[in-house]
Amino acid sequence: MEVGILSYGIYIPFYRLKAESIAQIWGKQASDIQNSLGVREKSVAGLDEDSVTLAYEASIRALKNYHLPASSIEAIFVGSESHPYAVNPTSTILGEFLGVGHNYLATDLQFACKAATTAMISVAGLISAKIIKSGLIVGTDCAQAKPHDILEYTAASAAAAVILGKNSADSLAKIIDVASVSSDTPDFWRRDGVRFPSHGGRFTGEPAYFYHVELVSQNIFKKTGLKPRNFKYCVFHMPNGKFPRIVAGRLGFTPAQLAPSLIIDHIGNPYSASSLLGLSKVLDIANKDDLILLVSYGSGAGSDAVVLKVLRRNDHSKKEKFIDIVNRKKYINYVEYLKFGQKI
């Protein structure tokens, strides 16, 4: 495709809520929750944060990491399922905050947790077609969950931004190929005007997450001729701590190939930001010529697969690593969490 990742940036809110703090409120055993979901704690947006502010923080870091003027961005695609406005694009607010100007293509995407990888494929296509030279894609979410719902233990907040451009010597990695699968599988949904999402419980596993992730992975293997053993790293969407580990094993990946991407172990599931954050964590440590498989999943349902080849090791003198950012945190209690989410 001759499209490369020029830079990336992430933002994780300062606050954390432990799974045991939620469990205690509802009379659950913390050990049962952790064993079932594989999640210890999650990141929580502050009172003055939303998906736009998270997206800005990630994007400004991506621009600074590459020393790229905002005015050179020709497209901004924002993937989220928690856009602050039902009518009024997040992408144009972000463009205004960044100082991009007015000569850019802007759009918001919504496909549950895979909206950001759909943005990546779309912007990569525009660059390949020589319609634009560079574009910013962002996955950002302040994920919502009804109190006492199982989602409450995992639904987190964070953002990841990636700048794509024509592949060059400055690129960190290049996109080798992409694939997508889609179906009408309503495992998770939220009707217009309803605050909290609903889900199909166990239905979210085999017919939803596993079917789509496995199918798109097999499709990209056939398309590229690559096999799991050819990849140094794999990144799968992380709705909980168990699903990515199970699907990686089913497809033939080893724990060593998967482990570096598992942001779920640190901050929970920030929805549209999940797979891109996993990719950023891998890019922090990847070496030249490493192959990476990135696979997202979005309820409703669909999956995107992207094969990337690392072109150069990242220069950490220019950016903070995931581990540096995630370790800056302050724990809050359940009442503070409800207050921050304007649930009380």
C-alpha cells in the first residue's frame, strides 16, 4: 500500500478504579471477578474529561513525537462510541483544538470498538490513492456501563492517535495488507437516547468476538501467505483479559507473541482505543523487520485485520512509552467513580 505510520501518541487518564472496589459495593468476591474477566483495574476519565479531550491529548503527543505541524494534516478520522454530541462532529472540534486550519477532510466513525481500525484502513486508502498525503486517525472512548452490569468492571477511558503518511525513511512501520469481515450480529447495542448499552451475555463470545476475529485472521493469512509463526507480535481487541488470550492460542500464536500488547491488564477496555493502544505498546519495543498482526473487533459485528512491518526502532528520547504513562495513576473509590461519570 506504500502507507506508513509516521507517529503515534496515547493518553490514559490519571484515575484508576480497582475491580475489587466495584465488587465490594455489589457483594461480589473480587477474586471471582478477576478470575472470570482477567481484569484488575481500569482507567477512569476525570470530571473535566470526555472523548474529545482524550483525543486531543493523544493527538498532540503524536504530532510532537514526529515534529509535524498540524497544518500538514489533510484528514482527521475519529472512531468512538462515546462522541459527546449526537449531532456535531468530534473530528472538527479536534481539528480546531489542534490548529489544523480548514483544508482537511473530517469525519466521525462509529462501529463499536473497531471504529479506529476502520479509520486506519480508510485513511490508508486515501493516501494510497494519492488523494491526500497524510492523515490523523484517533480511537477514543469514555466507555459507559450501567451500575451493577458486568461491563462496569472493564469499561475504561483512553485514547490513541496514529499519523499515517506515504511510506518513507521516516516511517516507523508500513502497512503490508488489510482485511475485513462484517455481519449482522447484535451482541452489544445501545438505542438512540438510551444512556447505557445492553449486551447478549454469553452470546458475545463464540458467535460474535471469536467468529469474526478468527475469520478475519484466517482471511489475512490466506491473502498474504503469512502464518502465525512469521509474526513477532500479535494484537487483538481486548474486551476482557481472557478473550484475546484464547483467540491467540486458537490461531496458533504463543503467549510471548501476545503478551506485549495486553493493555487490558493495566487499564481495562477503552473500547475504540483498545487495539490501537495495544499496537502502540508493541511499537514501543518492536525492532526493524518485525511483523505485527493487528486485529480489532466491533460489536454489531465486524473485525479488521492489518499486517504491519516495522521499519525502524522507535526513538524513545522523543516520546514517553506506554509503561511510563500507565504508571502515573491515582486510585479512586466507587462513589468518586460515579461522580466522575455523572451517574450521581
